[in-house]
Amino acid sequence: MAEAVSAAMAASSAIIRGDLGVVGTSSRRVAATRVAGSGARAGGAQRAAKSSSSESKGFRGSSLVGTNPGRRLRVAARAVSDPSMTGWDAGNKIDEKEDVVGVLLLNLGGPETLDDVQPFLYNLFADPDIIRLPGALQFLQSPLAALLSNSRAPKSREAYESIGGGSPLRRITDEQANALQSALVAKGLRNAKCYVGMRYWKPFTEEAVEQIKADGVTKLVVLPLYPQFSISTSGSSLRLLEQIFGEDEYLATGMSHTVIPSWYERPGYVQAMADLIKAELNRPDGQFDSPDEPIVFFSAHGVPVSYVETAGDPYKEEMEECVALIMARLKEMGVTNEHVLAYQSRVGPVEWLKPYTDDVIRELGEKKTKAMVAVPISFVSEHIETLEEIDMEYRELAEESGVEQWGRVPALDTNPVFIDDLANAVVESLDGMSKAASMSPGDLAAAFATSSVLRGGGSLDEGSPTKRKVRGDLAATPPVPMMPIGTGSRVRNVPSTDDVTDLLGVKPEPWEWGPVEFSMVALSILISTMLLMDSSGGAGLNDIIFHK
């Protein structure tokens, strides 16, 4: 325990960012099945009421919620195979008079103002998978999160102040949702509506789910705004949804849904990225002497190596395939520049995916590279990691390393080609649901067995460069993976992260009592008392932190 707390405090000194960069990959925010993370859940009105004073400021409580994955999977299988539950007509077409189609866009979230920074950090640190405490001390998750978030808030505020005083992530995600909804309406889905659910900031995923229920959505497509799947990004949000669905009868039985776990191989996404890269290389007002000279520098958000090697996270494989697809498309467009892929935003003592972005920039400088164009490959929206980390920190490092000509490809945001392709993915997923609805439970299980995307544990077509060409009876064109409910980890063979370390390098161990543990408990009780002190008896830390 002492080592865990020590590691947590040490690592917090390196955590200065919000958005994805605040703790590396969102601070390993996967809410494992055994512990379902932060916040008042959908259907938990009483719990929400109890925490209303802190929720109004964006703080979320930490709760331990039991799950029943077997029941949810059985309900999910029925939801996509029983037409009586879905409302699909005999012709397997969307009946726009009866069906209300929803698209839930999932993202991390970020503080919109400087005042939001500390509560945003609190929500991150309150996740048990960021800072792991033994079962006997899990009641201290919130006090520890309060201390760490307050200690890191000043530097995080400096970072956000440098980009205008807050993250633009919510504004851009709302714009993407509006653009996607318009594209879906243009494709004939007149009842389609898009919702935004953030993992650690407003609008929280729970709020989006409540709105989905209020609107009477009968068909839901869950679309994480992460091109490549990772257990620390898409997986975290999907595990939260899995837990929410398991607690709510309407979501589990009254609405059918599907998940698009990743979409980096989609032609529209690849084309949009290639277009932006070529445009940056050929900008009339750009700094490059020749468009053929710059190194195309793909910078992706990193994850700890243990996620890939121990937990089977497909992120590294998908990222490498994504870059290969984009470069192949660029070659077809006449762009033959050299390229490199590196990983940014590492934090804490554990080993992350290599090569690291800062190390590669220094190496390129040593090799006398004079021009480079940075490509934020794992981000579809401008936020702290593109605007501050890449545009400021890495550009400064590149110039110090001898790079004379610098360019940066903008994030996709509401790029029309990108948005139209997302709309196509939604339509194709609905078509897959229609096919599933016409199948018997046995045929459905067989179809999933022969068409599921096993990114974490192999592929049906191992000889294919992209390893994902065979999709069986549920295939769409281009193929869109379909999964029943929640994370789909049981379908995709992506194991739980229970056996890997968190970002602080702490691995769960059996609890043993000793003098140090007793001392830590006593100190923690004292801290908790100070935090919860009523203002009528003297202003406590709780008032200082949560009330202004």
C-alpha cells in the first residue's frame, strides 16, 4: 500500500495535461467488469440526488457496482435476433414511422474553462483503474483523488490557458454530432439523432443515455470517436455502457443496439487523412521548399506496453495498419515522402509503446532532417494534445533539434469526407442489425463465430495485409464490425486488464496488514475527516475544494 500511494504521488508530479494527455491514455480509465468506475449511473436517481451538490460542479462520486455479464449478453443476443424486440419490418428495412435511430458518440471530455480543470482531474483520479487501492481502502479513492487533482490543477491550468482557457473538445464534438446527424438525414434516416457522451466531463455518458431513453430511441449505434480501438479509450467507455445497460431494463430489453468498435480502415477516413496530409505538404503559404522533402511524422497517443503484451490490446496493431493504409493511399495520390510513427503523452514509471515522439524528433535532428509535417493520427478533434503538446512542445523541440521547416496537419473535426464516411458506417451497421434481426438465435451465434473481428486474438484471414477481409453473413461493404453489447471483449477476444499494472506501475496484490498499512489507514482517516468537515464546525478542505 505504501508503495502504491508513493507511486501515485510521484507520478502525479508528471501529470500536467487534461483531455487524453492528462494521464497518458486518459489515465488507463478502463472500468473493469468487477469495478465500474465513476459517477451516478443511469437509473440511479437516489445516488445522483445524494451527490447533487458536487455534481453541479462536475465532480463525480466513486461507486462499486456489481455486474451480470452473462445476463446482458443473453439479452443482447435476443435484442438483435428477435424482431419483436426491435420493430424491424419483415423486409428488414428501417421503418421510419416506428423506429427512432440514435447514434451515441463517445469521447473523453475536457475542461471547458480554467475553473473546470480541477474537477475534471478529480474525475480522472477517482477512477479505480487510474489509482488502484486495495479493497479495504477503496473508500479513500475520493479523498486521494481530491488531493492529487488539487496538486496538479495549477500546471494543468497553465496548459489550458496557453490554448485559450479551456479545451475545445466539447464544442468540436457537438459540431461533429450535428454534422453527422445532418448527413444521416440526407441519407434518408429522418428520425436519426446524435448524442454526445463524455467519459470524464460534461455531458457525461450517463446524461446522454438518459436523453436517449427520454427520446424513445429504439435502434442505437454506439460510435466511439477513436479510430483505433484500445482498452484504455473505446474500451473504457464501452465498459461503462455495459454496466449502465445491465442496470436498466429499457436499455437491455426495449432497445436494440450495435457497436462500431473501430473504424481506422474505412475508406472515407483514410481518404480524409490523406487529403489533409497532401494539402499541408502543398500549402502555397507553407514553409516547405519542396512538398517532397518533409518527413511525414505520425504522432499517436501511447499506451503502456503491458496493455498490448499482457492484456491483448489491439491498439498498436491497428495503429500500424492505419498508417500503412494512409501511406498507401498517399502513394496512389503521388505522395512518396518518407514517414515515421511515434507515440506521445507517456506518463508514470511504466514502459509505454515506443518509439517515443520526443526521442524520434531528437534522432531526426541528429540525422540533419530539415523539414517535417506532424500528423496527429489518433485524434479526430483539436484538443490539448494537438494544440499544446504538438503545436508548442514538440515544435519547440524540433526547432531546437535543428528542424527548420515545420508543418502540422489539422485534426479532422468536421471534415466533410470524414463525416460522410461516419454516416455510411452508421447506415451499414443498421443494415447489419437488420440482417441479424432476421436470423434465428443459432444462426446468429454461428454468424458471429465466423464473422467477428478478433483483433486481440487473431483473424480469419491471416494472410491479408489488413487481416480483416472475411466478415461472413453479417458483412457490410466496406465491412463494419458488429458486436452485441458493452465492450464486446468476449467477441473480440480482448482480455480484461485486471492483471496488468495501472499507469503508476502498481499491480494489484493481496492485501497484507502491517505497521505501514495501519499508519496509512490512520493517516487516510484523518485526511477524510478533514475533507468531510462540516463548515458549521469550521471550514474544512471539502469547502475549499468543492465550494467557492
